[in-house]
Amino acid sequence: MRCILPLSALAGTEAVAAELPKADVHRNEVAAQTITGRVIDEKGQGMPGVTVLEKGTSNGATTDADGRYSLSVADNATLSFSFVGYLTQEVPVSGRTSVNISLAPDSKALNEVVVVGYLTQNRQDVTGSVASLSGREAQRAPVATISEGIQGRLPGVQVINSGVPGQAPIVNIRGLGSINGGSGPLYIIDGLWVENIRDFNPQDAESIQVLKDGASLAPYGSRGANGVIIITTKRGKSGTPAITFNTYAGVQKINKTYDLMNAEQWAAINRQAYQNAGRAPQPFAANLPGVDTDWQKELIRTGSVQDYNLGFSGGGPNSNFLLSGGYFNQKGTVQGPKFERYSIRLNSGFNRGRLRVGENLQLARTNQTQLNGLPFLDVLRMLPVIPVTDAANPGGFGFGNNNASTFGTNPIALQKLLNNTSVNNRIQGNVYGELDILSFLRYRLNLGAEYLGYHDREKRQYGQWRQNDPLNPSYYAENQGNNTFTMVENTLTFDKSFGQNNVTAVVGYTEQHQRNEFTRGRNNGYGTGPVYYWALDAGSSSPQVQGSTAVYNKRSWIGQVTYDYDQRYLLTGAFRRDGSSRFSPADRYRNFYAASAGWRISQEAFMADMSTISNLKLRASYGVLGNEQLGGEYSGAYRWQGVINTNVNYPFGGDNIQNGSIQTQLPSPNITWEERRTTNVGFDLGLLEDRITLSADYYQSETRDANVDPAQPLVLGNAGSNPYQPVGRIQNRGLELLLGYNENRKDFKYSITGNLTTLKNKVTSLGNAATSPFFVSGPGESTRTEVGYEIGSFYLYQFDGIFQTGDNIASSAQPNAQPGDVRYKDVNGDGQISAADRAHVGRVFPKIQYGLNLTASFKGFDVAAFFQGVQGNDILNTGRYWLDRTDDNGNYRVDFSPWTPTNPSTTTPRAIISGGGGQAGEAAINNSRLNSTRWLEDGSYLRLKNLQIGYTIPKTLTDRVKGVGSLRFYVTGQNLFTITDYTGYDPEVVGMGLLSRGVDEGSYPNIRTVSIGAQLGF
């Protein structure tokens, strides 16, 4: 049966009831009787919203919240029981007055209806690359965002997370296609386009779909280049109103810390470093002060997480509603950061004849205390002979002095003396209406809006947290702003069959408007004591005020068509013309398009005898997508124009001061749309009635006209962002596999699903090849984005061992080196070591990323285990860089063993502090400061991401408590163990930005969580 549904069909099973045929008033009258019964699922729980239909008629009913129904039917009737995602059953009445059944999941129908652009399709008819996940699977882990819930579960989707409370993960779909534009996907929640997903309550999600190739993304035009994640929220179902309450609470800890030296061990190595440089040791290294601080222990603590969700839902044949509220609270595993979210959701729908209307609304308020600085580096740099607190210092914290000198920052002082908080009030929602003009022609109006009001506060108490830093006065700053986004979509859908030819087409016109307003105020001088009440007008010196408004708009024309012949031969085409105010009037509009085809071989007559193959489909697509996201001031809204400062005073001598204007930012007159051309070929295979399923895709994409911004000299009048030039090209290609097996053996049911993705990323052009342009990033310019290599490729000196006694050092490229010093490769062969000897090494992007999901249930017990990992990438470990260098005062690893004549190490050079002058000074620099492959480590890992064990109380027991429909208890463990050779805190690092994503510059590690929870239904 062909089934192409309107978007409202995703609202739930009430759509099934709404589309029942009209009553046949000419049906022959037969003696009637009332049939009652109950419908349960595979776990024995009552199923609300099941359609019970007297076969051959429109006479039907739907089950209530407990799965019960009552229906008056003819004596010789046959009952048909149907529910989305379950096998339809037909049961003859045969004179009975009670019919109870159990519906079994339909593996073919699971996630069958998917959203592709402005249409919904059966999974079997989809010709593009679309990955799906149920909200239930994404909600198994105790996470703050839906992005964390999909990590590792879908091929082609890379999610990089950290343990920072309230920080949204980095999400990339099929690699990076931009250097300066946005690289994250577009999120669509119930038809509303959104950029921020952190404030969305993941418990509200019913299903998640990820669109990855040109065929599925072209309808989104200039926002489809980085992929689209579509989230459909829960809605009420027909029957008795239901009340649900879900909650969990748990403790969180950091899995792994460094084994660092204590005061005595540190002093021995530090004395050796000063001695090798010909310098007197520090006083506290020569004579220990009686202080032995474990900085990791002082900073790290046990965190907590708790989540509460209450829902009330219901509906009838012509309406549905859902009202839910949630509260999420997370306290960080280090002193300082925390995050909490309050959310309310109201979804409702109503249909009357040809008209359907509805709305989706979320209100969210978040409070976040942010993390300051890089505490996971500072705990390595701070010396164990320095106390956490010191009453002799301003502010009362220890940070080093002439007795024990360090350039490290007291991370605890930084969290306590500097308080950064952010409060967000966000409203997201849309109102839609659909009118069936004809049986095959439908008009839809979708009005969406998002409002964000934010208030950030920065409170700097009087005090000091770093040696030799100036004692800055206390200050207070406030940032306030309002961001408003509105959208209007008008679409007209044609859906008709002509024999075995089935056509669905949509045309439409949309507009989007974004307005960002920002105001900042700051004042200084709040005294030298603790401040308990902060106000901008309470400061005493140098007040500052600034603010801005940025506006940009987009309008679009869309077209999309799907065609199939007998559900065997499938064609899809899509077109979108976008116009954006971010570009100059001469290049404001661009066309984007895609086409795809599919062949359902399993539907051919010659496959009829091949009962083993239940599904086989070939797919191919090609599309041209776009990217209009730009970085810089005002969200990139005015980059095509220059910036003129009209309030500049210029002295002409004496008191003759005139007001004038200067150009502070050059325009980008050639800025244009980035284009991403994508190709995808794949197949879907089902065996043994789809107990075994396999999907495979090969993809390739090339970004053309990527906007890059080479540095420009100040003399040209450019003090802001550098002008964009559309000269870049970036290529991504790889393979995606999804393999699943599920089996039901009466009370025992289990499934195994695995996915695997490969990715190769390469920059193929940055403009004029003769000038060899490149972009550097990372500490010490340790990464370089250059033609022929990955974005953010490691660019390092080559560590080549340690000079040993007896080596011919004088004839090497480092003639001034001493035994025990680091030896580097002379890459260019010029007989000396210089910056020209750095080279591209390692891999930033994993060769393989994978996930494995195992689920099983037996009677009331259920268990789910999820493994996730990556293979073949490298990480620049700056933690090891600080721990294993002796030119600067910091702590060391317990197993740190520098070279000595009696300990001729081949991996660790001799200890030597800077400041010795001559060859000693050069040795200190070469041994420690040069960014080399000595700090490059394998970033591969395998992690037990989530383990959940649950038990559902038998219905025979819950029925004894009036009003209780179901009760389930569970325990969950997240990030329980990780197998890796990486020596840092955590191999899953968020990096330092787009161009240095492989650098671990003190990334907040992922945390281990153990929680218990309950799910209660009334």
C-alpha cells in the first residue's frame, strides 16, 4: 500500500483514525453485539490509540490509555487491529463477546514514515540517505541534549561531547565542508528551523531523522549543506487521557586523572633542571615548605544530575493534546560550572472535515554558571609546594612567588574570584493549518517563531590568581540581548495516483527574518573586599557601554516532486531558490537542486521465489546545496560592506581637535554562496522478513567557492575581520554501513545493530596556487589548513629520538646539542633545524567511527548496552606538553624520567630550565617548547557509552493500585569504561575550534554517570 502522508500525520495515531473512510450508510444491517477487550504490546502493557475496525466497514474504535476498547459489531464480523509500528492483526469474532490480543512489532514498519523536505514518505520509497532513531533510544542515556543521545548511533553523524554542564556537543554530518562558514547542521523541531538545540528537552522527542545527501537536503537550500536533523515531538493519542512521570538522578565523576608527583618528587626533578642550566635551585625545591597540594584532588569533585518530567496527554478522533513539563539540573565535576533547565511543552491539534490546525510550543529557561579558563591544564602546571589558599595574597589564594615560581593559574581561585553566569529565556513554536482543497490537493500554512532573551553577568572579585599578573581591580559587566526569528511557509501539495503511477509534488514560498539586539555595560572599581551585591552604577571608575543590532532576511521558492511506478521505480527531484540579505544585491539569489532514483528490486516478479530476500533497493542521488553562514561581527550580516567608524577624533595641533571617520574593516565585495555538490549511491537489504537488515552508502561531496579570509595588513584600513574571498574547495568522501538483526522468541527478544562510517577530508584549493596560501591555528601554530591536507592538519617538527653519548652531534643538523637533547628530523635537508622542517603528520579525522547497540528483554526485564568508538585519528596532547617540559616550572608525571648519563632514555630528554643562556638556553627551548610529534598520540578509543538495566512491574501487580497503568525502574551507567592508548584525560576532545579540532588544550573530559530512574504511567 502506498502511503504518503502530510506532516501532521507524524502527530501520532490519531491521524490513522482521522483518515478512516466515511461511514457506508448502505451497509446491510446484521444483528449486532458488543465486543470488549484489551490490546497489549510485546511487554504485556496496554496499548492506547490502537485502531479497532470491523473489517469491510468504517465501524471502528480506538483503545483507551490502558489498551481497552468496546465496539458493537455484527455476529459474523472480523476485527482488524492496527497501530503504527506493529503488525496488523485480523481476528474473527466467532460469537465471542470478548477479544483480547497482543500486537507484535513490525520490523518493516519501524520508523517507516520519514520526513524528506516538505513531504513525508514511507521508508521503502525514500531514494536519499536518511538515518532514523526513535526518541526512546536517544533518551536512554542521562544527557542534557538530544545531540548527546544520538552520538554513535547513526552512520555519518559525528558527535563530539565534553563534560561541561550546559555545553552543546559539536555535531558534523559527513565531514567539514567550510573553513569560515558554519559547520553544524540545521535542526528542525516540528517544522520550526532552529540553531540552538541545548535548550530543547530531549525527553520531548518522539523521533529523530538525519538527512545526509543532496536528494534529502536540497529542499532546505542554503541551510542544507551541513545536513539536517529533524526532531518530531510527542503528541497526545486518542483514548483516555494519560499521565506520565519519568525521573532519574545520579552521581557523576571524572573517569581518569594523571598520576602526578608529590612535593618531594617534584623537587628532585626541578633541582636537576636548574642544575643542568647552571642555575641555583628555587628555595622551595631546595628546602620543602611543608606544603604538598594535590591540585587535581582540590579541583575535581563528585557531580550530580537529576531530571524530572511530567506529562498529561490525550485526544479523540478529531483532536489531540499534550502538556508536559521538565526540570534538568547538573552540577559539574569541578568547582564552579553548573546548568539547569526548566521547560514546558504544549502540543495540540484539531481537525474538522477538510481542515486541520495545530500548534507546537516550548518555553524554556536555562541558568548556567560557566567554566573559566583551562583548569585541566592549570592543575598540571601548578606546583605541589604552592597552597590553594594564602592569606598573604590579595584575594587569599596561592599562586606562586620567588620561592616557587610558575606561570600557571590557580584554577580554583579563577572559578571563585570570577563568576560568569548566563540566563536564557527561550520561546520556540509554530502554528500550522492544512486545508484539503481537493482530495488530491492540499494547502499548508506554517508560521514559526523563536524568541531568545538572555542576560549574562560577569563578576570579578578583587584578588589575584596568577604570579606576575597585574592586580586588576574588581569589575562587573552585564550583557543583555534579544534575538528574534520568524518564518512563514506556504506550500501546496499535489498527491494523486494514475493507475500504477503515483505522483506527489509540492511547491511553496517561504520567508525568514532574524533580528539580534545586544547591549553591554561594564564598570570597574568595586573595592578590595568581597562584593555581595553587584550593580553597574556601584562601580567607581571607567564605565563602558556598547551595543548593536543586526538584521538579516531570507526568502525562498521551493519545489519537490516524488514519482514511483508500482512502488518499484522511484524518482525524486527538488529545487530551491534562496535569496539572502547577507550578500550584495548583485549576488543575492542562488539556485539549489537535486535528483535521485531508486529501484526496489525485491518488488520485481523475478524475485517472487526468493523468499529469503524481503527487501532490496538500489539508490543514487546528486545535488547542489548551499551555505550562507558567515562568521564575524553582526553574525556576518554585513560582511559584503565595509565598516566605517564615524566617531574618531583627530588632533591638528594644540586644542584643534576635529571629529572624523576612518575605515576599520574592508568590505568583501566578492563574497558569495558556498556550494556543496554531493553524490550518493547506496542500497538497502532485508533478509528473513527483515530480521536482518543492511544499508550501505558511498558518498562524496565537494564544496566550491568556500569563503576564506587571508590576513590583510592594517595599512589597508582593516582592523576587523579580514575580507572574504570565495576561492576555497574542500572534499569529503567515505562509506557508511548500518547492519541490524532482531529476533523474537516468545518472551525473549533481542536485537543487535551496528554502524560504521569512514571519512576522508581534504582541502583541494585555497586560491592562487603560486602563493601557497594557508591558515594556521592552535598553540604555537601547531595546525595548518593547506591544499592537499585535512582542515586543521597537524603541522609539527618530527621527533627523532634523543642524542646519546657517542653520537656525532657536531655533524648533525643540531651541532650545538648535548647528549640528552631532543633530535629532530631535518625534513628539508638544509643541515639545520628551523620552522621549515615542520610537516603535515597524523590524522585529525578518524578513519573509522562506529557504534554497536545491543538490546534484550525477557518478560519484565530489559537490558540495553551501547558501545561507541573511533579509530585512526591523532590528538596533540598539550597536557603532556606541559607535564613533560622542564624549561618552565610545572609539575611532572610520576613516571617522568629525564635522560641522564646513567639513564640513557630514548624518549625523554634531559631536564633543563630556561634562563641559562647560550647553549643551555637553546637546549631548554629545543627540548620542551617546540611543538613536535613527541606530543602527538593515537586518539582511537572504544567506550561503553551507555548501559541500562530495567524491570517493569507485572500488570497483575500494578492493577492492584487504582489509576496506575505501568511502572518501570531502571539503573543506567554512562561512560563506564574506555579502552584507549591516549594518555590524556579523555580521547574524545572538542578541540580548539574548526581549524584546530585535534588539539587537546585542556578539554573538559567526559564524565562517568551512574543513575537510577523510574517511569510511571497513570
